Amino acid sequence: MAHARTHPRQRRGGGAFTGLLLGGAFILALLIGWVVWGGGTPDLRDRAASIDIEMPRAPRLPATPNPEPLPLPSPARPG
């Protein structure tokens, strides 16, 4: 029976790159866990409380008209 021979690079596939990628992700997860567990994360609540943002103001409404009707012009008192 004949056996098919494969090149060593074809046999390996992407195992080395995948292992390197997973190893880097594992080390990164360990570093993040160590920083969080050690209390090295900044407290953002104090910073957010000290921010003072000046909001734009709404335009002022025009003056309300006088509700009393104007007197009708007469020849004695022109308009």
C-alpha cells in the first residue's frame, strides 16, 4: 500500500500561529486580572462628579402682548 507523503510545513497547519495567539491572549487576560484584583484601576466616579459643563440656554420668549385692546383712532386723537 502506498503512503502519501506530505511536506512538514503542510502537516503543521496553523498550529504554531494559533498557539502563539492564544498564549498572548492568555497572558493579556492574566495581566488585566492582576491589575483589577490589585486595585490598580482608576476610580472614575470622583472625576465624573467634578466635571462642570455649561449647557446652552434656551432663547428667551418674546414679551407677551398687552391684553387690553388699543383705543380706536378718532379725529380728535389721531392714531
